[in-house]
Amino acid sequence: MRLEKCWFCSSTIYPGHGIQFVRNDAKIFRFCRSKCHKNFKMKRNPRKVKWTKAYRRLHGKDMTQDATFEFERKRNRPERFDKNVTENTLKAIKKIDKVRIAREAAHHKNRMRPEKLRKQKEAVRELEQGIHLVKAPSVLQQDPSLTLPIKVKVSQQKSEENRMEE
């Protein structure tokens, strides 16, 4: 039993599933579902369609091909058994798992960095707009250290002064 890859989205096609399209030049295209087949017939580029593996790899959304994935690849040829090689392989698998976990964590951290900055900017903007709700304007006038480094104009002060004069 052979597992094929979808030409459009790169997902796995199991035996008895999917659609096969053979072009006039005898090139075979395999698709996992009709969605991929229809997009291929519409001449869409998989690198520009957001839900495909090609798009995710191209735009840095997925981890690109990593050397550690090579070890998990299934081999169809028989291997001779050697005890030393087996021991070394089992030791290497543990190291490879640690490396993969570290790389995935770094990848996730890099992907989340812009989101963290955006949230911080949003919080600062919200605080700037509502600083008068946190501290009363009279307290802000008495102790300037309570204000943010960015000057915030409080419109209530002027209206209070006008009332007192009248």
C-alpha cells in the first residue's frame, strides 16, 4: 500500500481515496478531494491559496523541512541488524526529540513576537485615552510623576476652572 501526496495541498492520500488526473503529456496529478481538483482546474497557484502547505511554508507559518524529520521517514529497503547501530540510533532519537522540541518552541516564540508587541501598543493606547479614569485630574496636577511620559490632555480641568470663576 502506497500513500500518495496531494499535488495541490500536500496532504496524504490513502489507498482508494482521491482523484487522479492524467494530462495529455502523461503527467499524473493526484488530488485528495474535489476541492483540490477544482482549484487545480481553475488554474490556481497553491502557493497563493492560504490553506495549502505550500502557502504555509512559503510565508513562514509552518516549520520548513528540518533535518530531524529525515530520521522518521519510512524506508522500503530492508536493513541489516547491527546492535551497535541500534544503540546509537536510540541515543540519537532522544537528542533529536530535544532538538525538535527546542526548535518548535523557538519557531512559536518568533511567530508570537509581533502579536505581543501589538497587544502592548494597544494597552498603552487604551491607557493614554483613559488616564483620567485611573487618577483624578487634580491629583495629576499635584504630582506630575503619575503621568505617562507622553503628555495627555485632560479637558475636564478647564471646565472646572470656568465653573469656579462664575
